[in-house]
Amino acid sequence: MPKSVGVESYLHIDGFDALPRDFFNKRMIRAGMRKAGRIVEGRAQLSIALARGQGNYPVNRTGELLHAIKFKISRSGFLVRIAPVKTAGMKEFYPAYLWYGVRRGAKRGKSHRKQAATGSWRIAPRANYMADALQDSENDIRRILSDAFNRALGG
């Protein structure tokens, strides 16, 4: 099951921890990570596009949030990160506003701590569509990555 850590969620594939990274064919690992990244990215985009604000997901008005969801593979190739990024069409990084919410009259300082409960919500916090996309595609991701790791070992 994907574990949630604050804003982030992650999925760990057991069974390959004892082996050094040098044993793996990194090209095959990166290919599996790319495939997994595309699946979760597509599932997150689809859930926002089809939800239309239901289930406490954000409403897709301009499509900017859909285009902001990207995946990136680490240099080593053993990690893929799928998250919204700030695009040229965004004045501010509003996926953060969707996650944390904004209260009327509240000011956030340099510490970026949670805002004090000073009044009603101007923008209420939304559901974590990225974690839901990972959880929905968990079985496919496990299968893809397990196959990639087995192929990368030559077996």
C-alpha cells in the first residue's frame, strides 16, 4: 500500500534492497520507471479532468493544472517523482494553494507554517489527487517495476 508522508506518497518494492545498484542494468530500470511515471501521471490527470470538482478534487477550468503534472526520473534511475510543477502559464504555484488552502485574512510568513484558523476558507484544501492516482494504480506499478528489476538483473 502506498504510504503517505505529508504531501508526498511513495511506493516501495521489496525484494531488491539487499543487492547493490551496480548489479542492475540501469537502462531497463529507467525504462520501467518511465512507464510507471506515465501511468501515475495519466491517472492523476484523468482524475482531475473527469472529477469536475466532485470528491473534493480541484475543478479543471483552464487545463493548466493538468499540464503541470509531470514525472521526473532521478539521476540514478531508481526513483521516479510525479508532481505538479510551476508552468509558464501560472502566476503563482497554485497546486500549493489547492493542497494547503487559503483562509480569509490570513498571512503566511517565511516559515511556511500552516495558517492560523482566522476566519472561513477562501480556498478550502482539496483532496490529494496524486496520492489517489498512485493508490489506484498500485498493482500495475508493482508489476511493472518488479518485471523491470527482474529483467535488469538478467533473470
